[in-house]
Amino acid sequence: MTKIDIFREAAFKENSVWRQVLGICSALAVTNFMRNSLIMGLGVMFSLALSGFTISLIRNHTPRSVRMMVQTLIIASWVIIVDLFLKAYIPDASKQLGPYVGLIITNCILMGRAEAFAAKNTPLDSMVDGIGAGFGYTFVLLIISLFREVLGFGSVFGFTFLGDWWPRWSIMAMAPSAFFMLSILFWYIHQKYYIQVKK
């Protein structure tokens, strides 16, 4: 399998959100603005890629009895670096994202990719898989936040382009709207998938 195939598989065919329903807590919590979604997605992508690389690098030297503890420790280390970077260089985004950056450690996507791929494949392939899985996660977040931000605030990435004539949908600024958007996305993706399979 080529690097491009690994990326496509992780990002789209086995997308952790719409195919495996993993990581949806943060997908619901941070998608009110596209900027927050992009920063969160890049943080997860960084953590996935380097965690996968590190876990794969030491996979043959990690005893099976402590493998999950070692994986959690590695993931936590990279997530702490992301958290410290945001606090140092993007403090306003760090405040808006709040505890959700730290909770990347408990994100099922990272543990899932660590067990399913990094523990069995080469470091470079594992890094590509992590980038692909992170891209797929970011893609979902950006789709949801695009609709929420446009309909709820009349803006994209904080830049207002819909004037006072546009009635703001206050429901889109609330967390429950993310459930609706995610459900619609799930329905659309699975509908397209099943139609293609039938054809």
C-alpha cells in the first residue's frame, strides 16, 4: 500500500468520525467557529501523526502488558506540547477551546489509530496514517462549523459577510445545533456510500 493509499484510507474510507463515530465530543463542542475547528483539527493531526510515529518506533520494544499505558503516555506528551504551544502563541484560541485541547488525550481516535495501525506498521507509514486520520477529523469539523458560523453569525473565519439583512439563527450558536449538523452529515455520507455500493 502506497503512502497516498494509506492517507486516503485513514482520511476518507475509514474516517474516524463518520465511519467509526469516534471523537464526536470535541466535534460537537468546538464547531461554533471555523477558526476554533481548524486549530483543534490541526492539534489533533499533529498529535496523531507524531504519536503514531513514536509508538511505531518503539513497538517492538514495548511489552504487551504495558503497551496501552505506554501509548497513553506518548499521546499525552504530544498533546501537552500542543496545549503549551497554544497557550504561548495563540492564547485567545487556547481560552476559547478551554479544556478540550487537553482532552485530546482521551480522544478515542488517537488510541484507535495507535492500536489499529501504529502498533503494527512502520514509523513513516504510521505518521502518514496519523496525518490522514487527523485530516479526516479536521474536514468533518470544518464542514460542521462552516454551516454553524454562517447561519449563526453570518461570518466565515470571523469575517462577517452577511449584513444586517440576514437573520442570525441563534440555535446555531448553541451546542445542540452541532448534533443536528453531525446527524445530517452522517446521513448524507452513508446515503452516498450505500448508493454507490448498490450501483
